[in-house]
Amino acid sequence: MESISTIEGEVAVLDRSDVDTDQIIPKQFLKRVERTGYGEFLFYDWVRDGEIELEPHPILVSGRNFGSGSSREHAVWALHQFGFQAVIAPSFSDIFYSNSTKNGFLPVVLDDEDCQKIVEAGQAKIDLESQTVSWDGGEASFEIDSEIKRRLLGGLDDIALTLQSEDEIEAFEAGPGGTYGPVTTSL
Amino acid sequence: MPKTMFEKIWEAHEVRENLLYIDLHLVHEVTSPQAFEGLRMTGRKLRRPDKTVATADHNVPTDGTPAAAMIKDALSRKQVETLEQNAADFGVPVYSLGSETQGIVHVIGPELGLTQPGMTIVCGDSHTSTHGAFGALAFGIGTSEVEHVMATQTLVQNKPKTMRINYHGKLGEGVTSKDLILATIGKLSTSGMTGYVVEYAGEAIENLTMEQRMTVCNMTIEGGGKAGMIAPDETTFEYMRGKPGVPEDFEAAVGRWKKLPTDEGATFDSEINIDATRISPMVTWGTTPGMVIQVTDTVPDPEKMDSPADKEAAERALQYMGLEAGTPMEEIRPERVFIGSCTNSRISDLREAAGAIKGRKVADSVRAMVVPGSALVKAQAEDEGLDEIFREAGFEWRGAGCSMCLGMNPDILIEGERCASTSNRNFEGRQGKGGRTHLVSPTMATAAAIEGHFVDIRNWS
Ligand code: SF4
């Protein structure tokens, strides 16, 4: 995963709430077995119908409950591969937020008012280390879990990190916690 | 200190702080290929194939085609074949097309007895919340997390907040668990449960069958919730007894499971009370599951909405749905009816739908189909003669799969078509580009198929 420190540049605006992952990347593009090749199909139906036009600026600003619906990580891949590096919105769906952070793609929660100001400013700079977004004439700070932040700043591989604790996993499996649930291979 | 059911399960699975052990990993063909590929590229093994199970559901045609090789769509075929190959390479049991136990991943887990109280269950699919109906902690994850579970059998997780929704009183005649959850989402909005694990409780929940409980937990994600849960009780144990995957020492296991329900006096971050007696049959009118009203209402007027954002969203939705404010819901005429999906495709859903037909026929203006959730549900329904009742009435009787819930297979709406659907999402284009979805219960869908428009099932004889 690529590390993130600052993201700066023009903002693209998608002035809608409840933007769901079915819109971000419609299902007909989920048939690929690769992680790449999704960028050109971002918001396929809306773009094709001329409802929206998006420039691949570094930052996208959108409405509340962004990324709701299906768990498809393809939505994050599509946004990222299109050219966005961060999305700023008043709120995100849980799974979308988590998926983003696993891909070096930064979800930033700011309230409606700040989002509006950034839209008006037309450009912004996100500084992950200091957890701030600044724009012409203003600045706001945002919350992010410290562990997620550490992983994003370092571009760290989650699985490699967890496997450093393999001893603990083995110890857990050897204890009572390892005995829950069925043995799928014996059915 | 008294604990919630969620806390008990969470604590029993903490390898260390924020690292959660996963008891069951369900895998399907759409969100897994990149994860398997990741394992290959890094030379990692799939840690616990014995806690993993795979099925093909999203892509599969439901017209009776027997094998993956027969899927006409080359890309769909490749995904299903990739799943079969990956499962073979990594030693994961797979129920693919043609298997007696193939089906929608959230239908087969419970029916095989794999879903059990007290477990942690994940799947690269947001409707994993379904399994919480058994008193399990079950939630959907993305593909990176799928790979993480494959490699480590754990997930890095921050502890979510907890919410309890208490339903007071009983549901009225003709009102189903689908109406209960739609009404709840309508009240709390599509982000009202965001960040929470939600426990559904109260008399109306206790009275539900297991399959009805699954419908409730299934749609937790439509309210933004991370997971939905219902305390296990005799209804749960009765449902599980005799299923292939359940523990051999079943009675001893029941003893353990009985300790799971939330203790008296345990506290939640949020508690909500809903009067179950006031819930009516519900129909969605817009393009999110939160845009929902009683069947006896009229299409809402965006002008009367409080916030500018709601007004704008409602205007867009009405335009997309081809509806006018003020139209009685009962005058809306779907051309298609879909009974199926992981929300409402289990045997009791099909029994209820078939039972409502009573010798009547699907209206000439409607094309209706019934898609069982799994090959086992299909076989059971055929044993009971439900397929005959449906066919006789003019419904199409199909093979098991996700079908028209998401239109990744040949079952889709065409532009502008209006559908009464028992599925869970009415997003723009969900059932096919330009398709218009109204979410309803199985009996409401059946009545709409027969009458050619929505009806209040309570007054429909
Ligand atoms: S039936 Fe629909 S919601 Fe359920 S798993 Fe399949 S596509 Fe997802």
C-alpha cells in the first residue's frame, strides 16, 4: 500500500447524499477477477446519462452517508484508479470507510458547513499527520483512529503486521476460543 | 458487571485488543478472487480452510442451467470457475453450481447449521448481518479484509458502539418482519445505525420464527448498522436441531448458548423504543430503503420535507421512480414481481407467498418470478408442491441464486420497468439500469402480482 502524508489540489464535487456503491461502480463491472481496470467505469450510469461530470482531481467532496450499500471494495478501487486520493464527506458507511483505509485512500469526515466552504474554495490541502484540512480562507481538523492513521502514514501491510502476532493467534486457537463453530471441511 | 450479548461474544474472541478471532468465513465468487490472488502473490496460505466455506450465488443464472461451464456470460463464468479453482487450490469446501447445497451464501450458512450462536462470522458481503439472527456477531467486510481473514483467521477491529431496539407489543395481522425492519429504517434513516451493532429485542422479536428473524437482521445494513443480533432462545435451538453442521454435543452446546443473551441491567450506547402494534405493511417509494411508507399512504411531497438535502433527494427519487407526489401507493402498478434474495427467499417466505395465492392468477400486466434462496429450499418447496401452486398461478419458478436482487446475472429489469421486490435495496439501477424497485414483504409482493397494483394485505381476502 502507498503511504499518505498530504493530499493537495483541486476538488471535484458530487453534491448528493447517500451515494451508494451500486452507483460508484455498477454491478456489471464487478465481474473482473483483478484489482485493476475499474477507474474508467466510475459512476458509469450517471456519467453516461450526462447527469454528472467529474474531473480526476485529487479530492472529491460529497454528501452524507457516502459509500452506503454493498461491501464491494471495487468502489474504492474505482475512485482511486479514476484519480481521486481522498473523499471528504459529512459521514461514510462503515464498510466503505474501512475499505478505503485498506487501500491508501483517505476518507475524511467534516461537517456539512466545512464541506460547503471547501466546495466554494475549489481547492484544499489535507494533512494526515496534523489531521487538518485547509483551504483558501479556512481550516478544519478531522478525527481518525490512531492505528488507522499509523498504517496509512507508513503504507503498512495489514496482513504482515498481524502475522507478527502469529504466536498470539496460535495460543488463542489452542485455548477455548479455538473451539467455537463448525468444521466446514467435515460436512 | 452485566454484559450485553455483543460484549460477551466480542470478549470471547479477542486475541488481543482490537484483534478479533473469526470462527466462520463465508466466501462467494464476486468479492474473493482478488483476495485469493493476494495470497498467491505473497506466498501465504489460507490459514483455516476448516473454518471457511465457499458458494457461487451472485452470478449464477437461475433458469436451470446445470453447471458453471454453461454460464453464457464469459465474465460471469470466469468468476465462478475462478472460485472453484481457488477453493480447490486452497482446500476450501465449495458448493458451486450443480451442488445440492448451492445457494445464496446467507441462506446456506443457517440451513447447513454452520451459523451458530456465539460465533463471529464474516463474509465479503454486506448482508452477512443476516446470521446475527442466531445470536452471532456477523458482519460484512471488504476484499482486503477477506484476504486478511484468509491469511490470519483474524480481523483488526475497533470495538463498535451498541444499540438496542425494543419493540413493544405484537405485530398486527398481515404485518411481517419485513415490514418491521422497513418501518425501523424509515424511522431511523439509512444512517441511523451507522457505527453500531444493533440488538433487536422485545415481544415482537421473540414471537418471530428464525427465518423471520433473519429478514430483520439481514436489513440492518440498510439502516447503516454494522451487525444486527437477536438473542438465541428455544426458537433458535429448535431450528438448528438436526442440521448437518451443528455440534455433536448439541444439548451441551445449548447450555452454553443460553448464557449468551444480554444480562439484566447491561447498558447500551443507545436504546430505541418502537411500538410494534403500530407498524403497517410497508412499501418503498424512492431510491433508498429509508424512503418508505405505509401502503395506505400517498407518495410524499418533497415540498413538505424539512431539510433541503431531503427535499432534493426526494425530488430526484420521484423523478427516477416516475412517481408523482400525492399518488396513493395502492394505485402504483408494478409490471414485474420478484420474490427472492437473501432477505426473503427461505422456505417460510415461499410458503407464505404461495399461501396467499388461493387459486388466483397473476395479472396479465405482470411478469412474476419466484427464486428460492438455495437448492435445498427449492427441493423442499417442490416436495411441498409450492412450485406447482406458483406455476399454476402464472409465476416463473427458478433455480437458486441472487437473481434479480442485483442483476449481475441474466435476471434484470429493463429501463423504466417497475418491480415489487422482496429484496433489500431499491437503489437506482440495482435491479437493472433504469429499473424501479419497490421493496415489500413476500405476501405484499404476491398480492401486487395478482392485482396488478399494491394492496393493503390486511384488507385483501
Ligand atoms: S441476494 Fe442480493 S443482497 Fe443477498 S447476497 Fe445476493 S446480491 Fe447480496
